[in-house]
Amino acid sequence: MMRSLYAGVSGLQNHQVRMDVIGNNISNVNTIGFKKGRVNFQDMLSQTMAGAARPTDDVGGVNPKQIGLGMTISSIDTIHTQGSLQTTGVMTDVAIQGDGFFVLSSGEKDFYTRAGAFGLDENGTLVNPANGLRVQGWMAETVDGRTFINVAADTTDLIIPVGSKDPAAATSEVFLACNLDKRTPEIAPGAGEAEVRDGTWSIDKTIYDSFGNTHTMRINSTRVPGTNNTWQGEVIVDPDAEVPANTLANVGGEGNGTNIFYVDFSNLGTLQAVRDDQGDTLATGTLQVGVGFDVTGATVPEGGEPVRQQFLLTLGEAGSVVNTVTQFAEKSSTKAFKQNGYPMGYLESFKIDQSGIITGVYSNGSTRTVGQLAMASFTNPGGLEKAGESTYTVSNNSGEPNVSQSGVAGKGKLVAGALEMSNVDLAEQFTDMIVTQRGFQANSRTIQTSDQMLQELLSLKR
């Protein structure tokens, strides 16, 4: 039989495989995270009719005479180029910009994917809702009041407890950054109530006790008679209550003196020192006053002392003008710009940043780090085996997964509220389809012509 018949058959078969791959690419043109395939051809074995000959003194060399026996598929590659990103606005949708894969788990078996259309199940576990595979990462840990994520540990399921409680936290520090007007007249001893009111500057700030109850902290500041740069501060908690809370202040320790402290300023208007009625003075570093007040509603043991809550009143760094109490010839300002207490709240929503860190947002305005998404990279991502449902598994030639957070070991960054679309280019696929069709058609003509030649050979007998 003629060799061209078999060469044509190999061309038909392998062009059909290429058409199968093109058809799969086109069918997945709108599949999120899909990576297109590509078929590469190579020639098959060649039959040698005559070998090559070296040149001699009399004649030159002779090239080999070989007849090709058709073609075969050299490889079917998965092309891991970046797909375009489409914004969805869904907070559980995550896209990868750059290299890397999300890690999904089904029991002991791990899968890898670029499709980030995730969601939460009834237990708050972050999953792929199409197949239930659980997204892997690291949950945040809290040790000694400090929250951190140990990315060196093994990955685990990510659980986002929507609706969970965030316990109330008592205020432990209040930061002041007000200005006390240098031009404020001093209050003489025995002055009338109106004069005291006109020469006193008050600052109010809401603080919280351990139950989450709100209290008003008021600081009344008055120039000390006979001084140029010294002010007296009076701390009162719940000043408008029928019976204000018992409030005490102390420099360098817990609030256990009176509720009076003194602030000294330099001739440049900056903080110089803070002291209390007991003679305790602080003149370097961060100037703080310890304040304590009785917590209403707390259970007091029989014969015991009332339950007191302590917090630090931070005036700022000595000698600094940034976020500190100052004394300049400018209108006094009311600014207690921050305190760290809050009432009880519920986890209402969460957000994912480009590092994959999941931050929970609570109804009380506080935020908490919940966990972080893990990413995997491979030495040869083209060696991964497709496992269906837009997932891949490790093969002998992909290399072992390098699992870490985004931005490490060549991994890309994450974009929340978006999905990566397929990297299939329809114009390219249609062009390849035309070329493949013509290749298939030409090979069929080879078979047809070879058949006609055989027919002519058979007709010689007639």
C-alpha cells in the first residue's frame, strides 16, 4: 500500500484532535479562570531509502534519502497567561493578578484553581459553592491580646463567623491633642462662678466600661494663678449624672489620688511635664496620667472596695507638637481624638485585601483580622493535570506546590470583588479553526489522490 495513505490518515486524526482542543477552548470562552489549550505537531518516523555518504577525494558527499511517514502530536499545552479581570462587587469573589493558584481541599486531597467565585456555607466556611471544596488559608490567632497570622503553619479551612459577637472592651487609653489658648486669663483665688466658667476650657469624650456602657469623660483645664505656662486639669467621669462617678488621677501609676493633675508647657508652647497632687512628675517620653473611676453596675463583694476601671490619659510626647496637648496663642480646641474602648458588636461583613487578609467588620465599628487566603505556585504550572470543575492536581512534572501568602515566591496579588475571565481569544481560535480545517481537508485530498492512484494500478490488469 502507498505510504501517503497512512500519512494522510495520521494528518486527519491529529487535525481532528487539534479541532477538539479548539472546540473546548471556544466552549469555555466565558468560563472563569479557564486556561486555553494548544496543540503542537511534529513529524513521525521517516523511512530511510539511502543513507548519507561522506565526501571523497573524487566526489562530494551525498545526503540521506528519507520518506516521512506522517505526523503526530508533540504536546497539548495549557497556556497559563493572564485573563482579564471583571468586577462583580461580590465580596467573596477573588481574582488573581499575576501567577499562582488558590488552594482548595476535599478531605486529604488538595486541588488548585484560578476560579475565585467563592461563597460561605451554613457554617461560615469559605467554599467553592459549585462543588463544596473548601478554600484553604490560615486563621488568625490571638495570644496575649495580640492578633497575628502564622503563615508558616499548615493551611486549614477558612471560617468567617458572620453574626458572631465581639465582646465589649473597656477603654484603656484616651489620647488628647487639644490646644490651650495662651491668652486665657488666669483664675484668681476666690473668683466668682462666672469668672471660673469663662476661664475654663472643657473637653468631653465618650469612653466605655467593661460592660460596654458609655460614660462621658470631662477634662476641665484652668490656668494656674501666678504662673505663665502651667494649667490645672480636672478629670470627671459622668459629670452630668445625678452623682458623678468617683474619679481619681495619678501620674505614673493607677488613678488613686485626687482627680486633679497639672501640665507644664515650655516657652515654645510644647509639653514639658505633667504632675499630680501627690508630687509625682513625668517630664520625658510619653506623658500620661492614670485615671480611675468606679464602675456602676459591677458586683461588689461584701465589705469590698468598689470595682474601679483604670485608663491612661495620654497627653503626647514631651517637646512634640504632633498629636499632643499644646499651648499657643490661638483659640482653645476641643480634641480628644481617639480612645480604644467599644461596646459589644456583631460581625456584619468582611473584606479581603490584596494580600488575601480577611478583615471582619463589626456593628460596633471595630475590625478584626479573621484569616488569610493561601496561594500556591509551581515550578512548571503547565505540568498540572486538569481535574475538571476548573481545578488542577499535582503531576509528576509540575513540581511540588509552594504554598505561601500572595506576593511571595513570584505569586501575584489578589483583587477582591472581581473574577478572572477565560484567556481564550476568539479571533485567535477562529483563525486556528480555519487553518485546522484546511489541514484536515488537504490530508483528505492526499488520501483521495492516493486512492485514485491505486485504482489506476488495479486497472492495468484489464
